[in-house]
Amino acid sequence: MFLQLKDTNDLVKIVDLKELIDPNIDSIHAQDQEGQEEQETDIFKKEELVFPSGESLPRCWLDANYRKAS
């Protein structure tokens, strides 16, 4: 799965989808998609990521208490 960095529009490839959807984890491992060679895995904050369409990540992936917040 690919996501996009909000500030640079660079694509990153998600390494572990379980990290992404777990609301108790605020950073994930991903690989920046630069050039044709496989890049090293890096850590990215979920709050810095959006879908390639520009849509935000679902709140339930970011906030473990999303049902209690107003």
C-alpha cells in the first residue's frame, strides 16, 4: 500500500499494514519511493500521511478513543 507525505507529496510504501491500522501506534515503518532502487525503511508519523488522493487517514487508525471524542 502506498501513502503520501502531506508536506512533500512524496509516496511511501507501507511495510506493515497492522502498524498502520493500529490506533495505539503513532509512527509506522515505510520506504520512501525515490528512483528505481529499493530504499531503506524509515519511520514516519501517521499524522504526516494521507492517501495519494489527498484524503486523510481514517480517524480510527489514528485515535484509539475515537468513539469517545466529540
